[in-house]
Amino acid sequence: MACYSHPPPSTGANEASSASISAVHPDIIQTHILTRLDGPTLASAACTSSELHALASHQPLWANICHSTWPSSSTPRVRQVISTFPAGPLSFFSDSFPLLTNLEPNTATATSGIAPKHDHDRPCELISAVDIYHRGKLILSKVIETETVTGWFRCSPFRIDLLDPKDVVPTQIKYPEGQEADTCRDLGDDLTLSWIMIDPTGRRAMNLSSHSPVSVQRHWLSGEVHARFASILQGKKGTASEHVQCGILVTCGGSGGGEMQIREVSLQVEDMDGMHLNGREGLVILERALGGRKGRKGRRRVAEGRKRYEEYLERKKERKERKLRTEGTLDTLCVAFGDHDGMICPFFESTMAKKAGGKWVVNSRGKPFTKMEQEEKEGVKSISSLLCFVFLRGYGATLQLLF
């Protein structure tokens, strides 16, 4: 039997930690200590001992954290939906705090192009809980519900507008003047945004924002500042929707007194060709993201989100260059076959007949065509051009599949 002159250090440390925690009354820990922690710190503390795990699982504790982190979650509608989550506010925080980076779908349907659910099984509405901060101070908090069952939603471009067209949100922030890049960069460093998309039917949530802007630009004509937040989601493999951008655009303008106004906050989903997805397609993408595993939870989540956005832009650029190369090859083929009218039409011209005296007479090459003959000739050329176009387009589609 092994003998120890001294107890193992780890065992002693654990016993000392357990003894020190047990010596403090649970009400003191729960009321005066755990309430001072933010969500990630509280989750880390819950992993240190069974006593802290039990105390840190208290639902009112996590409800307060959710409300302080996202004031929009304190509205009656969102509170009611959160209460239906498996672990209540704890589940909601676990779903909403991580950024959507390095997503991996749980099933093979994400790469097969088959929707994991039928249309009638999809949520009949989506709830967006949005909070915008400037230097840590809340400047906008709003909840909007979007129905997803009508034909108008499913066939129209997927777009959620947080504000009505005539509404503006005034702030006490000085609007950045001038065309210098530093003015936009400073605003980008100060703005943070959270856009939590909630599926009340599936009792799931996710944060579609990159937390900090991925780009801030001033519009060349209106002078408004556009701050873009984005998350990159996965779609059907091998298509333009293999990676899609869920972009959130915040448009800021200046008031007469020089203060900044928020004039527009909108969310759209676009593929790698820059085409906006319609409601049905966007709903499929969001459904996959809700069922996927989340990414970064710590301080590096912002850097990871920006890196993922830059990788998306690089893939988008490569795809565009690949399409241009394919179209260049197609143009070369069109030039090569450009004289097809000269090869095909003379045959028809030499055999084209005109009716004279009840008989068809072959027209000679030297005689001018009548108006009817000219129309017939143009019709033949149009048909031959169409056949050549169909052939080349089919060949071009084959090139796109190969390259």
C-alpha cells in the first residue's frame, strides 16, 4: 500500500475550497456574490463545485442576467416565451450569448439541400429582440414579431425592418461630421448590437449579430452612416447559398441640432452572388442555424465573427472570379461559332423557293428576295441563332459544374 508523507495537493485544495464555500451561508452567496457576476463568469463559477452549481442554477438569477444583458428580453412577450424554454432563462442565455461562428449542423440535411422540416412544421412566427448600445449605453431596445406563414412573406425577399419608414430614434450622441474615415471608424468602435432571433415554437434562440460592426461606411450621396453587422450561416452545399450572409444594417443620420438619429435597422439574408433570399429560403437557413451548434462564447467571439465575415468575402470574390472565367470561355465559344449564320443561312437561301404560277421555283443567288422571302430568311436566321444559343448555354452550364 502506498504511503504519503503529505496529502496530495489537489485533494487538499479541493477540500479547502469546499470547506470555505460551505462556511458561507448560501443566501449570502446567492444574494451578495453571484448577483455581481455576468453570465460567462457565473457559468464558470458553477463548474467549480456542486454547491456553486446548485446555487448558480437559480432561475431568477439568470433571468436578471438576461434582462441586464438584453433589456428587450424583459418585455412581457419575450418573458413568456423564455419561460417555455427547457431550463428557462439559463437555456435562453446559453442559446443567445454565443456568436454564430464555426457552425456545424446536427444532421446531414444541411449538405443535402433537403429541408429538415416540412413547411407546415416550421414556426408560424419569429420574434426579434434587438438592443443597440453606444459606449455601453442603451440607445435602442425593441421587440418585433414577424409572421412566416403567408404567401407574401414566403415569396418576397426576406427582410425584417425594426423601424417604420417614417420613424427615427433620437439620441444624445454627436453625429460625426466630415468625410474622413476616422469619423466612421470611431462610431464603429463605439456601437454594439444584439439581434436575438427567437423561435417560440421550437423554444430556441440565436444571436444573429457580430456584436461589433464588420464595416462602417458613409453613403456618398446622402451622407448617412451605414454600420453593418453580420453573421455567416451555412446553406446548401455546392450552390450560391452554400454560405449566406445574414446582414443587419443600421443607418444613422444627423438632426438639425447635430445629434445622431437612428433612421433604419433592417435584417436581410443574401447568398454569395449578392442575391437576396426570399422568405421561404431564408426561413430554411435560419432553421438550420437554430439547430446547429454555436461558436465562440468568450472575449474572442468578436474577432472570430469578423474573421468569419472576411473569409466569406474572400469566398464571394473567388466565386465571382470563377464565374467571370467561365463566362470568358463562353464568350470565346460564341466568337468561334459567330459565323454560324454564314454557314447555315446560305444553304437555306439557295434552296428557298417562291411560288410562281402555282409551282415552287428555286430562287437563284443573284436575284433579290421579295419581302416575304426576306421575312422567311430572317426567321431561319433567328431559329439557327436560337439553336446555337441553346447549345452554348448548355455547354456553359457544363463548364460551371466542372470549374
